[in-house]
Amino acid sequence: MIDTISLRGVKAYGYHGVLDFEKEQGQDFIVDIDLDVNLSNAAATDDVSHTVNYAEVAAVAVQVIESPSCDLIEVVAGKIGDQVLAAQPLVQSIAVTVHKPQAPVGVPFTDVAVTLTRRRDVPVVIALGANLEDPTKAVLRAVQHLRRIPGVWGVRASGLFSTDPVGGPEQPDYVNAVATAHTSLTAANLLAQLHAIEAEFGRTREVRWGARTLDLDLIQHGDPLTGNDLVSDDPSLTLPHPRAHERGFVLIPWLDVDPAAALRVGEAVVPVAELAEQADADGVRALPKPEPR
């Protein structure tokens, strides 16, 4: 679900323009901003932490307008969009319109405006597994469901692997895979989408580490190599996944889809290839590629 917060008519005085007198004399600039945010939690809880502080967003717009001059208002709009996305993690995408009503156009006019759109682009890693009914079919179908999540794109899936169960009661072998993707969703919103897919497949949680029709785990949200990965010890959203670094059934498929992958382990960022060498991979076996239908 995508909701919108709109901020209209933020006004500040700036010195942006190509002509010398624009940089010397300055003029008024007006900014309109549309923020795409999932507001379902805010609407349900009345908790301000689940929404965006639009006073902070307005302050960013004013600060950029009052900053040293740029030739183009396209640059001004881009700076506002980038800075808001960096400061407001709940914002999935932003549209910034910068108006220059006193622009030196040379003919009568009402307004000149430029609109730029920016979308949050976060790499994510999702582990898939199933061992009930037809697990191969379940995992392959689940990959297709991932590709249909609004705000998720570029889904790439590993090959399929048969793996021995780890922990829990006696149960059949698993079929596992790992998918990488990019998203504009927050980690919490993406996890909610994964749980919704599990529910469609009849997933239940009565037995810890028990057999399941489908298991979707969010392993990583962001890229530890650039330092923008989310680290969270919230019991409802622990990231990176606390046991991924020791699970061969996650590391081997992950390496298959992204040989250059890295995972944060404590304070260190470790190549997945190195972790896979250390993990117990004896029970992880590559499966033949399914025949196309």
C-alpha cells in the first residue's frame, strides 16, 4: 500500500539562475513536495514515529534554496529530493517541484516549474525455503510472487538446493533458494509483504523450526559494503538475519546468485564466499534446473 503526504508552497529566497543579476539580486522560490509513504501503521497506532515529520522536510527545502547558488532549478530539486530520502527512512519515493515565478522569461507568464522524482533504491536479500507438499513448485512460485510486490524490482534468484533440516522435529528435506532484489520499501514494510506471501501459501508458525509450506526470511536490507545496510535488534525485525552467517542453506544459494556478496557479522563485513567456506555445507546439494513449462 502506498500513501501520500503532500507539502505545498514552501517559500524561501534564493540566488539560483544562469544570469548574473539572478545570482546577485535573488528571488523567491516555491517548492511543492509529494512523499510516498506507507501510513498504515501510523493510521492504526496514532504513533508519530510511524509517519514523516513534514516540518523537517520543509526545513530541508528551505536550507537547499538558501544555500549557495546553482544555475538550474533542476539541481535544486534534485538536492532536495536526495537529502529528504537520506534523512527520512520511511519515504519510499519523492516528487519535488521547484517553482520560479520571477524567472526572466521575457514574455508574460504565470509560473515556471521543474518536477524531479526520486525513488529509494535499496538492495535486499531474501532466503526462500519449503519442505511440504511440492516444495520445488512452492519456491519457484514464491519467486514470481516477489516479482509482483509493488516497490520491488530486479529480482534475481539462485538455483534450487536440497538441504537437510536444521533443528526442530524430524521432517523432510528442504528446497532452498536465495533471491536478491532492489526495493523502495522500508524493511518493516517489505517483511510484511513477505509474511503476506507466506500466508497465501498456508504458512503456520505453531512449531519453531518445524516443517513449512513456505519460509521467506529477510536476510539483509541495504549494502554493508557501502555502509547503508540496516542494523536492527528489534525482536520483530532483526537485521541482518542473526543466523545467516552460519547457515549453509542460505550462504551457498546466496553465493550462487551473487558471488561478490558480503554480510555484516557483528562489527565486521565479511564476504559471503568466506562465510560459505566456514559453514557446514555437507547437507546442501544443488538440484537440477527445472524444465521450462
